[in-house]
Amino acid sequence: MKKTMLAVAGALMTLSLAGCIAVSDNSGPGSKVAENTELAVRVCGGEGNVAEVTREGYRCKAPAN
């Protein structure tokens, strides 16, 4: 039962953060972060599916079960 409640809490937290993209560098439209953001949105399937974008890359949100 605890595992189920933990999973539900995690899912609710993920939903509450939908659409948030963490960006560590905002040095203009030609920056590496801007390029990675565009790529992440395309690969992850939309802004709501992107968890994080940095100079080094991006991370998609885990798919909902």
C-alpha cells in the first residue's frame, strides 16, 4: 500500500510540474541551451514532456504508466 501511495504522490508531483523546463543558460537564441531546447521538444514529443535542458543535453520525462 505504501508503494502505491508513493507512486501516486510521484505522479501528482510530475503532473504539477508539467510544462516546466529547467534552463541553466539563457545567453540568447543561438546558444547551445536554445538548440537543445528545440531538439528536446521535438524528440520528447512537446514541451510538457521535457524534464530538463542544459548545455550538455536534455532529459525527457518518464512516460506515465
